Amino acid sequence: MADSVFPSLVSATRDANLVTNPIFVKLTDGSTGVTVTGTALDVNATFDTAFVDDSAFGIATDKVMAIGFLADETTPDSVDEGDIGLPRMTLDRKILTRVVGASDANRMDVDSSGNAQVDIAAVSVTAVPVSKDASANSQTNPIYVQNVTTVVSATEVHDYDTATPAGDAASNHDYTVTGTTFLLKSVIASCSGAMKFEIQAGPVASLVTYAVGFLNARQGDTKQIFFDPPVEVPVASTGTVRVIRSNRNSSATDVYTTICGHDVP
């Protein structure tokens, strides 16, 4: 009577070798079942959240399982080729990721300041070419730039000076750079008679002439010379802008000059 009611149990008690004579147990909630086989308790089951590799996924109908990450901020253990491993996260649950190319050697890292570090070693020239497209710069493929006439965070300078040199004598008007670089934009010159004015710039020991102007009116004249782009005068070696005002009259004459520009900190 017992053998007919519990055939599996009786079979198990008669043969201890369950590998060749297993007990089959069906676990079910009435709709979906789980089969446990063998002494190793291998589970063969089909769940709503399991998908075959490379199978289609139904949006808004199929289910997915939550993914877990390993909190590991020390050097992680490596896995063998073809093994499954847990992805890493920080202790405050930030996922640790690394952007790589087809080879792990081609990677983009972020430094301790949060700046992305990109290796542009593929560019074989000393400077990275910039163009509106992938072609080299040329007359038909130019770089468009914005002409800027003002300087950010610079002191605007209008340095005025006057003198009365004797006839056929000269007087210098010097402006000494106080920031890192002075941008000379223009010079205004006036005289009550005839005058030559020469504009020089550079280290005070080796000034270079950039322009010369003449005033010839008997009753006085005014001229302004512009530099576009501005003349850059570094502060190194006592950077200086000098206007040499030569009186071309036989008697003493009043001369006036204004040096205009920006002194960049």
C-alpha cells in the first residue's frame, strides 16, 4: 500500500545512489513551476525576467531584473577571459566606469580634478590643425576669426605730455609698460608750428620705429596715427613707447602728444 502511494520515496529508500536513481520534485504556485534535479540541487526554470542571448525585448511588456554592483575602492581582482564578474561602484553607490575604444589601450580617463584626459597622439604634427572641416587650411578653406578691438581686464591708457623744445631741438615723450604687455593703439600729435614726430616701441635699450608723421601748418596742426592690430610692447627689459617730437621751427615751440592703448595685467 505504501509503495503505490509514495513510489518516489520508496524508490529512494531502496537505492541510495540518487545520481542514477534521482528524486524528482515539482515546485509550483499553480501557474509556473521550478524543477529541482539531482543531489547538487540544480535548478532548471524559466522566469519572466530571463532572456535568451541576442533575443528581442518587448517594450513595456517584458521585465528586467535589478543589477548589483560591488563596493570596491581598492585594486579589484581580475577575471579570466569569458568569466562573469560584478561591476564596481564607490561606497556612496557611484558606478565606476571607463571609456575605452576597440582596444583597452585606447581609453579616456578623468584626473583627480575631474578633468577629462584625452590623448591626441594620433596627430603627428607639433600643432593640432584647426579648420572649418577635416581638410587642411587654405585660401578656399579659411579659418574665420572675430576681430577684437578691446582687451579683457586691461587698463585703458591715454598718456598725455607737453613740452617746449628750442628751435631745431627734440623732446621725448615716454610711456613705460606697467603690466605684462602694452597694446599701442594710436598716437595723437599737435604743435603750434611745424613738427616731426617719430613713434618707437620695445625694450628701452633697443627701440624700434613704427611710424613717422609731420605737422607743417604755421598756426598749428593735429594728427593721429592708428595701429590696427595694436603694437604689442612686452614689459620685459623695461618695455617703452617713445614719441620723439622734433621742433622744425627756428624758435621754441609748444608740442603736445598723447599715447593711447591698453596695459594688460
